[in-house]
Amino acid sequence: MSLREDIQEMEQAHLTGRLSIVDLVEVNPNIGDKRDVYLTRQAAEHLLQVVFGRQRRGNYPSDELVNYNKLDKETNVL
């Protein structure tokens, strides 16, 4: 699987709300050169972030958003 496919799978797993345990294996810094280690670590971190709710389009908790359409343009208040 590609990283993109893995990300899509992790997003779907997160959306179920039923995921309670994640076991990430095969992140071994003793294999490969420094670049390989860096890329593997980055991919692992990204997958873990996605499985715990990070979104590719950005993280915007709906309860914390300000509806800027309702702001008074001059005073910047609701």
C-alpha cells in the first residue's frame, strides 16, 4: 500500500469512532541510511496523527470556530 492509501484507511478507521488501540510496527531506525530513517519516521508520525483525528484539510474543531459571516465588518464582533 502507498502512504496515501494508508492515510485514507486511517481516516476511515478514525471516523468509525471505534478505534481504541493502535500498534505501529516496523519503524526501525537501525535499518537504512539517515534519509530512510527520516522518511520512515515522518510517515509513521503522519499515520498516527491521522488515526487520532488529524485532517488533511486542517484541524478545525467545530465548537471553536467563529462564524466570520456573522461578524460585524466594522467592529469584528458577533
